[in-house]
Amino acid sequence: MKRTIRLLDRYAILVCLLAGFVAGALGIVGARAIALSIARVNLDRYTTALLARADSISQETDNALAEANYVKGVACGPSDLRHLQKIAFNARYIKDVARVVDNKLACSSLLGVVSPPFARPPPDMVTPDGDELWVNTPLVLTNKPALIVKVRNANVVIPPSAFLDLIQQPFRYSVAIVNTAKGRVMLSRGERLVDDSVLIAHKDVSADTDADLIRVACSKNHSACAVAALDRGEAIAPHSVFIIGFGALGFLLGGFLSVIGYLLRRRPKPMNARLRHALQSNQLTMVFQPIVDLHTGRMISAEALIRWTDREGRTIPPDVFVSAAEKNGTAGEITAYVLRYVSRIAGPLLRDNPELVITVNIVAADLSDPKFYEILEQIFVASGIARHQIGLELTERSVAEQDVAIAAIARLRALGHPIYLDDFGTGYSSLAQLHDLNLDVIKLDRAFTNSVGTGSVSVSIVPQVLEMATALGLRVVVEGIETDTQYSYFASAPNHCYGQGWFISKPLSYDALVAFKAEH
């Protein structure tokens, strides 16, 4: 009898557990459906924003080409070049405006007069209106791909950065140019997400798959279509707590603890957990690369560079762990760590040398983060370092959101910090954007430095870049100086230049930096 009761009790427990799992599973299914519904609304909004940008770029391109096809004076003469430069300066998304003579590139707002002129290969597509398009064509200056649109005797260059500020994780996107008459599709931005047949139809549709939610939106005024995709798992991930909560109503009857325990064991992300531990235990270190006046050889500043070697002795590159922190929303903790480290370690050197500057790299999220400004205030109150001795370096990606960047840069400069734009020249910043940002220093990308002594077209652009910087009141730091030829070239330039690179010094420990400063 007792054995029978024990068996019944066991069956009752199993039934309760089964009921709990069934109820929990139904709750999860319902919560997932709600999460996917929210994701579809967000995906629709993102697709609409992409298409609006594509329309804006198309309209700006049409206007610029119409204006550029009016030749002022002699083609590629001084008046015509000024005319092309004015069009490029006033454009928001266009990188370069060029004049085509006898189907050859003769001059442009960025390159000046091209000698000898050169012909491009046949276009990738000709639209029903007769516009010629080259998609993902490497540029002469940077060898980076861009979209080129030609109408009659002028063309314009539209860089990938035209969509940079719209890149939002975890969304994936593409923008395609569609010739519906000939049934041709050219992918101008992003990755291929749908079959060409979907785009050739030129209609707004949902094209969901088992793996992805996909939306297609096509312009009513131009030949562009925008496609946005979201992995179903990524769509559900932000609502995981909500889904678990629904499931818990059933799982509490039986399998709650085991399921939650399993989820909690799986949840931590190894890189983020390791990075947070490294920050808390001061595992990250700093090195400093000197920046010198190329005319005198005197050290005037140094760039602080973060390094991480974990407890297992593995070196993790900064671009890997900083990128992971940006995606996870914790990059500000790295910035705070670096600022505190620099103020603590390099404080004596800076206080003894009031003219010396240490530059620190910051990310886009810092510009709108109140904690960033609070940390700056705390550091300067406690350390006795002058504000102008900490320079802040931004990448062109960091200033993609112009409104936020312009206001933040103005605020930081008002506090006294010099602002640097890193890797300038290959990120597609237009002259108008550079003027609006109101920076102090541009750091010339090593692509220009490497071209010195090679006969590359890039080196012929360097004097124009230096003159432009002088005209805008910007100082220039040349990155990646690795040979005597490169050093001599920029040291003898009519525009005053500063420089950094392994020819001058590799990144140094703090003690080695102090010794370098004493020698220079």
C-alpha cells in the first residue's frame, strides 16, 4: 500500500511538472509573438529612415549634377574648379564633384586638375533616364569603394558614410539601385538580403524568412530600394526578461528553478564579463606615443593608447574589446578608466610641463553621456591638471551624428579641451562637415603618409589638404611616419606640421615617455 502511494505521489509530481512546463511553454510562445510584433514595428521605422536617406541622397545628387553640368568659363579652369568645389562644399552627402571631358576624368573638387585625364571602365548600370552608375568603385585617393553617378559632362561621388549614422545594431541593411525596365539590380550599400526579383518588382513588401524579419521599401520618385533585416533571435533578445516572466507563470509549478538556472548560466557574454573584470582589477595598462614638432623635433604632446593582456597572457587588440564595449553600451567605462589612469600616472609630467598635451581617444556615446562630463570635472578638480592639457580624439565615425557632435565639441572646447579628428582623409568627411565641427586638430591618416615617395595620386593631394587645414585654422598631426623620407617631406612642407610614428618613437611606457620628453 505504501509503495502504491509513493508511486501515485511520484506520478502526481510528474503531472504537475508536465503541466508547469506546458503552461510555461505557452507563456513563452505568447511573449515571443509580442516581441516579434514590436520588432516588426521597429524594422518598419528603420526601413523608412533608410529610404528617406536614399531619397535625400538621390535628390542632392540630381541637384548637384544639374548645377555641375553648367561649365563656368573653361572646363577645369580656375572658375570651373571653384564652381565644382562650391557644389561639393555645400553638399551634405557628396564626397567629390568632377568634370568629365571626352569621357575622361579631367578634374574634380577634391583632386584638382587630373593630369593626364583618365577614363573609367564601362558603367555598371545605365538608368532609364540615361544616368551612368559605377557601384562600389575604388576611389583614386583612398582605394575605398564608393558610388559614382555621371550625367553628361559631370559626375559625383557618394561614399558609404552617407549611411553611416543610420547603421544600428542589430539591424542589417542594403540599398539597391533598380532598373525595372531592364530587370537589373545593383547593390550600392550593405549586404544582399533578398532576391533581385523582389527588388525588380519595386514594391513595398515583407519578405520574412525562417531566420530573418525582412522589409523592402522602394522610392516613388527615384530608382532606389531600401532593405532592412533583423535576425529573429536578435529581435527577441531585448525582450528576454519579458518572455521569461511570461514563462515563469507556468514554470513556477515545476521547472522554474532549473530553467532560470540554465538561462542564467548561459547569459553572461565572455568578452564583456572579462572586460568588466579587467577594468575593476586594473588589468588594463597604458602606453604613450610621442607627437613632435617636425620643424624642431620638440615633443609637444603624446597619444595615450590602452593595452590589455589578460590573466592567461593573451593580448586583446583595442579595436576588439572597445568595439565589444560599444555594442554593449559600456564603452564609457573604458573612457573613464583611461582618463583616471592618465591623470594619476601622467599628472606629475603634465603639472611640470604646462604646455604639454596628452590626447585620449573617446567614442560617440561619450559625447551625449552626462557621466563623461562628470568624470572630466572630478578629474580636473582632483589632479590640478589644466583642461587644455587633455586633448580628446574622435574618429569620423564618432561625429556621424552631426547635431550631437557639433554641440558636444562646442561644449568641450568651451571647457578648454583641444579636439582632434583622428584618421582624417579616408572617412569621407566633406569640407562643409569639417567646417561645421569647429575642431582644433586633424590627424592626417597614414594612407597619405605611406604615399610619400611612391608617386601615388594620394601624395599630390597632401598640399591641398594642408592648405585647407591652414585656411580653416586647424593644426595638422601626420600619423604613421616610419621613414626619413616621410619625415623630411612633412618637415619641409610650407604648412607647419606635427607628427607621430615609429620613425619618431614607438609607444612608450610612462617612464620612457618622461625620458623621451627630457631628450626632446
